[in-house]
Amino acid sequence: MLQALIAYRCLAGGKPCLHLLVPAARPTAYQSGLFLFLFFFFKSVGIGAEYPAGSVACSENTEEEGIPKGSQHFLFAISTNSMIDVGFVVATLVPFVLLYICGEDHLRAVWRLSFGLGVVFPIILLFFRTKMVESTRFVKSSMVRGPTPYKLIIKRYWKSFLGLSVAWFIYDFISYPFGIYSSTIVDIITGGASDLKTVFKWNIIINGTRLPETMSSHPTP
């Protein structure tokens, strides 16, 4: 419900939500398991709301003049699925590099910097987002400009919604469990090795396998 409310606010207002990475700077955050739990809870709510809002923005921009109709799905997939998968790889690569720089005797610095660096790109994107002109489709059909005919939308597009939902479900069902159980996969491959560098290396490889899949599964324009 929280995700739906935040997503609705993003879609109606046309502005992104910013998630602050408080634990990176909070001195005692690492001592409080409850604090980290609450942080991850609200961060997940924010990310879950940003996901549909960002996808809608990408979809609207594929309707801009000059974009061939046959390229819309390709551009949408590259801007959503592929970027997410790139993020998975970077999210594993950053702590791996920091581990080499800081060493295993300074794990506190590694995880704090990993959190802190995660806010850099959203802040940069937020700056550029404030300079962007809203898409033609958003300006014409924004929720704030009039009532949305939900019944008519469902009646006319329910088949497209169903097909799209099933496709996303299949993708998520295959992709995300692969990442969730990556630790189990790494344990099997390495024989239960506890060396962090080895674990990170294999996680980078596992997450990297998503990239050729998502990029090759959509025909080029």
C-alpha cells in the first residue's frame, strides 16, 4: 500500500522520490539491528514505488516524435531491465573494490562507503531530472489534469495488461531468485569458502550473467 501511494504521487507529480542513505553517516547505526531493519524496510518501499514510476516515465518517452514504433520495446527494455541488471553488477563490484582498497581489517569502512556511494548517482540524476522537460505524453495525459477513466482503461486494455504482467512475472520469477540464492550457489561452487574476495568475485560473475540475457532477449531496432 505504501509503495502504491508513493508511486501514485510520483506519477501524478512527475518528480522522482529520493532515498537518503542514513546508515552511511550515522555513527551508531551499525550497533542497532532494529535501525538497519527499519532503514531497509523504508528503502525497499521507496525503491518499490520508484520502479513503476520510472518504468512509466520510460514508456512515455518512447512515444516521443522521431522514435520508430518498432524500436519502442527495445528502448524500454534497455532503459529498465538492462539498467537494473547493470545496477546489480555495480552493487557487487563497488564493495569488492572497496574491500581491496580498505582491507578485511576495515570492514566497517567498506560497508559505510558502499552505502554512501549509493547516494551519489541518485543525487546526480535528481539534478538532471529537475532540468528535464516533461514528455509530451505526460503533459497531455497527466493524472493531475483530469479524472482517469480506470474502467475504460481496463475494458480496452485488459488483454495487454495481462500479457505484460505475465511477461514481467516470468522475468522476475527467473531473475530475482537467481540473485537471492546466489550465496547458496557460491557455497556450492567454492565448497563453502569464507574468503570475502572469493565470494564477491563469484557474485559479480553470477550477477553479470544477467546482462547478455536481458540485452539479447530484445531485438535491436
